[in-house]
Amino acid sequence: MKKSVFATLAVLFASFMFASCLTTKKADTFAGLYSEKPEVFLIMPPVNNSTNVEAKDYFYTTMNVPLAEAGYYVLPSAAVYATLQRESAYDAERFVEGDLKKFRQMFGADVAVFTVINSWEKALIGSAIVIEIEYIFRSTKSNETIFKRNATITCDTSTGLQGESFFGSLVVGILDAVKTAVSEYIDVAIKCNEGALSDLPAGKYSPKYGTDDQEDAMGTRISLRMSK
């Protein structure tokens, strides 16, 4: 009986280890993007469900970088912001599941990019900020969600110093806590977006366009640790 139990556990453990080592290809993770072949991205103001009231602004001003670097044309955030405010469309909550065709007409966008910030917290242990965020890419042609990713990003904000004694370690701990408290949150948001979207398929304006579908991708649910 014991041998049977151990054998079953061994099989389950081996299966878990095998599954954890599997990689997914971009063609599978980003099937919707490859199918739609979008060129123009519209970044919608983030939906902020966290306790950090400024997180919405951090992410809105830093989302364009990883998208543009991947080879897509990203509509200028300042111009989009002004237009959305004028059209009373700044509250992205109304459009996460709504009709997006008006944004195709207004901006010529192929994809509307939504972010839902569910948490932005300082880690209880160590000097880090932990962010839980959803990335949702929706087609302005069909209103379909063509990509969605849930990400947990831990951004290390420590000073990098090391104490040689108990007192020294205590001082370093205090310095790390202060640095985390006053950390440049824009930098944290940049790192978060860069890490979570680092495997995007190459867009039309990238020399790799149309050639990267068999490269490895991170999947639709990820957990990363980034250094600020």
C-alpha cells in the first residue's frame, strides 16, 4: 500500500515538474494578434482597483514604451488623453467589455489596450513592490479579446547595501524601507510593463515581423521578479 502511494506521488511530482518545464510558443499565446495583424494601438486609461490612487497615472504614461519597441504604432498618450476627456470616455471601466468601434473611427486604432491594476502593495518581507495586473487587448474591429494576460510582478527596490553586523543590517533594513517608501514609482511601472510584455510578437515596424511565431512565450498567467 505504501509503495503504491509513493509511486502515485512520484508520478504526480514528475508530471508537475514536466509541466512546469513546458514552454508555449508565441503562435499559441498570441494567436489573436497573429490573426488580426494589428498596426495601431490605442492605450486606454488603466482601471485602478488598487489602494494606490496614483497607480493609474504611472501605468498610463509608461505603457507605450514596450508596445512601440515591439514594432507597433502607438497613438500619442497626451493627444489620446485630451480627446478621451473631451468625449467623456476617460473612464475605461465603461469600455473593457463595451463596443470599441467608435475608437476605430476616432483614432484609426486596430487594438485597444486595457490594464486593470488589481494590487500595488509593498511586500511585507524585504524591500519590494508587488503589483498584480491584467493586460487585455481587444480588437476595435470585432470587439473580441485577442490577448489577455494576468501578471504578478515583484519589483525589487532595495538599496543593494549589506550590513556587516546586526546593527549594520538594521540600518540597511531601515534605508531599504525608506527607499521603497519614496521609490520612483514611474520606474517601477516601466519595469513592470517591460517585463510583462517583453515577449510580444513583432509588429509591422519591427525587422522581425512575421518571423517570430515559433519563439518561446511566457503564457497568459505569469509571475516575475524585476530589479528596479
